[in-house]
Amino acid sequence: MGQEKLLLELQELIQKEHELKRKEDSIAMLKELKEKIKVIEATQKKYAEFKGELAEMEKSSLKQEKQINYMDQQVKTEKERLYKNKGGSLKELLGLQQSVAKMEEDIKEEEAQYWETVTKVETLKSDLKKYKENLKAMKESYNEGVREYKRTKAEVELELTQLVLKQEDIKEQLQPEALKLFERIQSKYPLNPIAIMKKGSCSGCHMSIPSIQAMEVKQGKKLCLCDNCQRILISNF
Ligand SMILES: [Zn+2]
């Protein structure tokens, strides 16, 4: 294969390698994963807090239930006393009646509080369920992200290795002087040390090429450099 064609191929491989390294973008992917972990941790904390709150609420609803039962029992006893005391004085009867009425009032109040607690317990339970579902979805998304990251990294690494091997292969086929020249100009133009002569102009700097040089480039007997940008000029294949 002609030196020019090999050089052009080498340049294409270098450009591909550069593109691939950009595509790899593992930093962005890792950043995204870290953000996800942060959200998961915050949600887990909230979830634990809610769970603690729920346990407390359930405890107090049980307490309230017991209290209501106890009060019911007391009212019953008090009412029995009232019936038994029918022969008592009016003052005694009124006193007992008032006491029963007051107790019934207290029970109503306690029951209202109890229902409030029960409602809160239900709300917390449904919130917790939502949090649990959210957490599950977030964890799945995170795990998928990790798999995707690993997959991409492995694929890119493999492709990069292949590209480097191909470059080595071409370098072996190149004449040492041609390779030396390529590498020297590459230090100035890392991605395109090779320019193609198109319609009498250099594809690197777009300046027109003197006709004598254009002839030399076309003949391809030796490697020519663009007078203007110093890239290696090759003929359009
Ligand atoms: Zn040029």
C-alpha cells in the first residue's frame, strides 16, 4: 500500500480513537450514578423516619383504644349506681347524672382523638407504601445505570484496544521516515496532520497549492508538505 494511503488511514484511526474517548465520558456517567445514590439515601432516611412515626402512632392508637374501653366501663358502673340510687335524694341523683354526662363527653372527646390517630396511621401507611415503591424504582434505575456504565466502559475499552492495535499495524508498514514526519507534524496538529489536495487547495488550511507542488503531490513520489500550514499533503484518492 502507498505511504500516503497508510498515513491517511493512520490519521482516521487516530480521529476515531479521539471520538471514542470523548464518547466514553465515564465522568458524566459516574456523576449521574452518584446523584442517584444521594437521592436513594435521602429517601431511605425519610422512609425510616416515617416508619418510626408510624410505630409511635400505632402505639398511641392502642393506648387510646384501651383508655376508651376503660372509660366505657366506668360509665357503665356509674349508670348502674344511678339506677340503684333511684331512691336517693334529688341532689345525689343530679350529681350522678352530671357525672355520667361529663364522662360521656370525655369519651366522645377521646374517641375523636382516637379517630384522628387512626386516620394519621392510614395516611402514613399509604405514604410509606409510595416511598417503598419509589425506592424500588430508584434502586432499579441505579442498578441499570451501573450495568450500562460497565457495559459502555468494557465496549469502549475493547474498541480502543483494537484501534491501537490497528495503528501499530500501520506504523509497522510505514517507512520510518514517513512515520517520523507524521509524528513530528502530529505534535502540531494532533488530529489532522494529513491534508488532502482538493481542487488545487489544501484541505487543512484551504490555501491554494502552487501548480508545481500540485504535480509533485499527484505523482506521490515523495511526501510533500503544504507551504502554508506544513501539513503532509496527499492527493485525493
Ligand atoms: Zn495547508
